[in-house]
Amino acid sequence: MTTFTPSTWVIALLVLAALVAIVRVYQIIRRAREQSRDDWDARLVRDLRSAGGNAFTPYEVDFFFSLPDEQACASLRSTLEPEGFSTDTRAMDSETGGYSLHARKHLRVSVSEMQDYSKRFRLLAEQFGGQYDGWTTDPSRT
């Protein structure tokens, strides 16, 4: 029968404390990364407002995705187009590889809505093996 000495208990507690610390650091980093993404949306909306944008006017908003192949583009397109997005794709240069998908839709631009779109589009892009690259608009595009 194995008996635990005080030094064994100390080592076990130190290992447990290290695991808890690692998990906590991971959670903080993940939260900071999500917050910086959300802050980017807030900054773009703030920039639109400072350039004369109105919260009640729908603007033509462009969304950008990087995808690995034409099949991924077709799958994402078939998800977005029934929701009223117009889309176009193009092959990226041979050095970068993959494809770029551009989706466009008239929307009222608010921080919470754009953050929701960004979260959803990050998940969709990952689902199709790609990356969501963000959105843009300006007050002249109503």
C-alpha cells in the first residue's frame, strides 16, 4: 500500500495550482482576444458616426472572407445569399493561395448588430475552413 508523505502532498498541490493557473491564463487570453475583436467593430461604428453616419440609415456594408477553395466559397455563398447578401469571389494570388469572398448587404449599423455579425461570420468562416476578415462601409454608401 502506498502512503503519501507530506512532500508528495505538496507536489500534488503545486501541480494542481499550476493547472488552475494555466487554465486561468488561457481564459484571460481568450476573453481579451474576443474583446479586441468586439472593440474593432465598435471602433468602426464610431468612425462611421464621426464621419456623419446616421444610426437609422441603412448603409451598404461589405464583409470579407478568406477561404481555402471554390467549394468553401460555394458553401458560404449558399448560406449568405438566401439572407439577402450579394456575393462575389475571386482567386487570391498564387503566393497567398485560396479564395476571397466578398458579401454585401444594406444594413443599419450599430455596435451590437455588427458584433453579432462578426461573431457569426467568424464561426461560419471556421466551419468552411477559412477566416473572416472583417467589414467596412462609409456614410456615402446608403
